[in-house]
Amino acid sequence: MNKWIFRGILFAALLIGGIYLTPKIVYTFSHESVDNAYVTGTIVPISAEIRGRIVHVHVKDNQFVAAGTPLLEIYPDDYTAIVEARKEAVTRLGAEEREMLAAIVEREKSLVQARANLLAAASEENLAAKEVERYKNLFSEELISQSQFDRSESVHKVAHARKESSAAALAGAETAIETLRARIATQKIRIREAQISSEMAKLDLQRTIVKAPISGRVAQKNVDAGKYVQTGQTLLAIVKDETWIVANFKETQIKKMAVGQSVEIKVDAYPGVTFKGHIDSLQAGTGSVFSLLPPENATGNFVKVVQRLPVKIIVDSPFDPDHPLLPGLSVTPYVDVRKKTGPKLVSK
């Protein structure tokens, strides 16, 4: 009797164990899981684009901020003074350009006068040349004296010299105008450079107010009023609410995986809570090849190690404020490999 009772108890224990373990065994064969997985998301470091002393900090640790919200302010007076100085430089250079334009107008008037003087001098020289020719004929016929002939030659030489002087004055006026035009071209470049410098100064003034580029929560806040910050110094970070899972599966586990397969996600921080998701994509290379010192297997002393491939998993469950998926949390994903909902992660 005792033997049959023992056999009955053993049979019942096996039956109960089979009923309890069979679904788990089936689940194990139909799902792939890994404990090397974590939550990740968009984390934007906020850095100072200019240097200066912090005068106001508008946010607190872990505070939610919308895109465009002022985060902090840097002392602006130095940059305001620079903006005013650059404006004055643009104004001064513009005044110099207008002065050069006015000088060109005056030189053009002088150019007209020089051309008129040259025409008059050329006419006088032409007349004097004709007089010399007439006096030469009269002198050859002994109708005039030597002094009269010499006087006509002297008048001709004076007229020729006046013509040469007028031509030189005309050339000088033209050269002066060309020089002024070249200076104006250079001045326009200087004005453009000053305008760009003024715009950059205005941008620096705007950068004294640091604003949030995205919506999210403040993290790693390392800034307070009174601190002096340098250009490029990281002040805080903003963590976007949108997160996903990166699971580093072994290379022997991904053969049956496909894009779109459903995933059950269990988070170590929330025992008993299960999130739903699906496979989005596979990284194009193992984690080791993207490391700082990738392996060089051809150099000798090779030891085969099972590689891991990062798989991106999108969380489909709605945001739960009581159980937020924060970047860095450890998770265990269970991929249902029975359904082929999309292309395989690894083709045949």
C-alpha cells in the first residue's frame, strides 16, 4: 500500500511539474533572450557657445523643459559693448566710402576741365605751328627780322609745352579717379567684413541666453550662478523622453530573428512589470569592431570568442509615469522568433 501511495505521489508530482514546466520549455525554445541589454535614448549635452560668468540659472535638476526654454544666462554687458563697437565700425567705414564717392565726383569735374584745357592747348599749339611756318617763309624772303622769327618759334614751343602739361594733368586726373575707384572696391570689402563681424557679435550676444534645443528632462546639471564658463564647456544635459532598447545578442542567437518580431521586455528596476516592443534593426557590425581598440586576429595568439551584435528594440507600450524607462536601466528582452514578420536580420 505504501508503495502505491508513493508511486501515486510521484506521478502527481511529475504531472504537476510537467504542466508547470512544459509552457516554460516551449517558451524557451520559441524565444531568444539576453541579459546584456539596457535602455538608451537621446541625450543632448548643452555646452556654452561663448565664455563668461553665469548670472542666472532658470532650471533645476531633473526638471522637464520644452524646446526653446531659456536654461541659463551669461553676463551680456561685454558682448553688448562689442556689438556697439562693431556697429560704429560699420558706420565709420560707410562714411569713408561716401567721402570717396564725393571725391570721385570732384575728380570727374576736374577731369572734364583737364580735357578742355588739353583741347585749348592743342589748338594754341596748332595755331603757333602755322605761325612758325608763315614766319619761316617770310624770313626766307627777308620780309621779317630774325627776332620776329625767333619770337614765333618761342610762342610755338610755349604752346607745345602747355599742351604736354595739359595732357599730363589729364592723365593724372584719370589715374586719380581709377585709384579712388580701387579704394572704394577695397572699402566695400572692408564694410562687408565689418558687417559680418557685427552680425557675429549679435549672435554672441544672443548666445548669452542658452536655450533648450529639444524637449526633455534636465540631467547632469553642473552649473550655478557666479561660475565662469569657457566656450565648449558642458553645463548640463537634456534627456529626451523617447527611449529604446539595445540588446547585445550572441551571434548564435540572431539566425531566426527578423524585423518586426514582437519582444517582451522585463526591467530589473520594476519586478513583475512587462513592456511590449518589436525589433527595429540590427547594427551593421559587432560591438568589438567599433571599440577603441578593435581586435587584430591576424597577428597571432587567436582565441575564438562569441561575438555580440547590438539589436535595436522599439518599445510599443505607452509611457508609464510610474515605471519610466530611463536611459541606462538594465533589461532582459525576450524575442518571439516564431513569426517571420519582416526581413531577417541575417540573410541566408
